[in-house]
Amino acid sequence: MAGKNYYDILGINKSGTDKEIKQAYRRLARKYHPDVNPGDKSAEAKFKEVNAAFEVLSDKEKRRKYDKYGDKWQYADQLDEAARQQAQYRQYTTGDGTSFHFGGDIGGMDSLFDELFGGSRSRGFSRRSQPRRGQDLETNVEVTLEEAFSGSSRMINLQGEKPCPTCHGTGQIQNLACSTCRGAGMIADIKRLEVKIPAGVNTGSRVRISGKGQPGYGNGPSGDFYLNVTVAPHPVFKRQGDDLTTDISVPLTVAALGGEVQVPTLKGGKLALKIPPETQNGRILRLGGQGMPHLSKSTRGDLKARVNIVLPTNLTEKEKELFRQLGQLRPA
């Protein structure tokens, strides 16, 4: 750790609690405050050190980064990404397109510092110059059942990276870390992308857009972009795979004698459904090919209509008499 140790500045152990950090800060801040030490430059410098140490150690996320990377904690995100890439990219590609595996350790934390902050290590080749595929990106999106039925699209803001225009992706200018990208070689890049959501998607579907992820390194190919789909519940239809189920109201007389009722569809219209005589409550009648489209296929699931028999209300005296006669003909 090249800089001064923040824990030593506050006079606490690395395992110190939040309470101990606050107590140490208050004690030292009172001791070295400029109002208490007017004109004392050394006390003023100490006061600034105490404040800098407290600012980092009192913040859980900053403290975690500091504990891991020391005085380079502000570059923790770049270092974490570099470490991930070291673990992921053990296969490199030479200029002629052939592949080989680099055996053994690719390098520890020192090599990450070297690469990000302008140093170099003798390995027979430069990692930064080797073509590598860019990182995949992904985001979540919720669609309605109607959108899943017909297909849809979304405008997505892609928060990716692009090569630094100052150092052209090398991370260095005259052997010094680039001030624009802080030695990372990449800067933030936000793009708007229209993503087509195909008909038939379901919760858990992943829509892949090739080459729209992070740009590659050393002229390597870009990664892909994935859209993780969730289909929102519908108030009328329930989905089971590619089949749809809905409840339909059937008058008692139609259920007993047979007839037709109208069934709603996701398209917005209605279909005529034949009700067989003596249909029981809860029976499911199927309309073939009227359900959800199969993803990437031309066929569809079925629409299932669950019968909900509706008893008549506000009976007239004549209707009541007919029910009494029916009760006499078909006693319980």
C-alpha cells in the first residue's frame, strides 16, 4: 500500500467497528481542527488526512474497496473487471488467427496495477494487444400478454463501453496512465437500441441481439446483448405454456340444452363456441390453434374455455313454476 494507511491515521485496527471509526474521527477532528490550531500548517494537514480517512472508512462500499485495493481503491471497478478478464480469457488468438492456451498464472494483483496504471511485465506478448471478444450485456423487460401474442419492440438504453478516444484503447499516453479513461482504455458509452421481441415469448425467454454487447479488445468481436423477458399477468387469460385459459359464462338453459356462446380472444374479437347439451359446470372446451404462437414456429397453442354456469335471477312466477315441475320430475 503506497499511501498512508487510513486505519493508522485514525489509530484503530482494520477490524474496527463503525462506532470505533466515528469515535476516533471525532476525537482527532477536535484535536487537529484549524480553529483549535490557528496558523499550524502541520495540524491543518493532519486534519485533512483524518477527514480523508473517515470519508472512506465510514462508507461501507468505499471501505470494502479500500480493504481490497488500498490507496488504489478508487480504481476498484476497473481492477475487478481486469481480474475477471484474467480469469476468463486464458485463451488468446495470435495475429494469424490460430489459437493457443497460455498455461499457468496470468498474473496477480501487481500485473493488474501494471496494466491499469502504466507499468509493463515481460510475458512475451501484450495482453492488451491480443484480440478478445467483448463482454455480453443484458437487461430485463416486462411485456403484456398481448405483446407476447403479437410480438413487440422496445427502445433500450445500452450502457456499455467504447475505446477511449484519447488513448485509442491502450490506456496509456507516453507510458503514463491516460487521464481520460484512468488507464482502463475504455469509457462509458450509452446507445439507444430498438430490440424486436418475437411473438411467443414467455417469462424466462432471452432475446439475443448478436454483436450489440461490449466492443471487443484488440479488434476482437463484440459481445452479444440479451433481453430477459417477463410476461405480466393478464386479467382475463391465464397462460400455461402456449395454451390460454379463460372463464366463460354459460346460461343454465344453454348448458342443459346446448347452444352457442361468445368467447373473447387476445386479438380483441370473439369466437362462437358450441356448447354441447348437458354441459357441466367447470368443463373445459378447447378451441384449437387459438392460443399463443409457438416461439419461432408457425403453429399456435389452444384456447381453453372453462364453463361457468350462470343461474337465472329475478325469476317470474311462471319460471318458478317450471322449476318446481322440473324438481318434481327429477327429485334429488
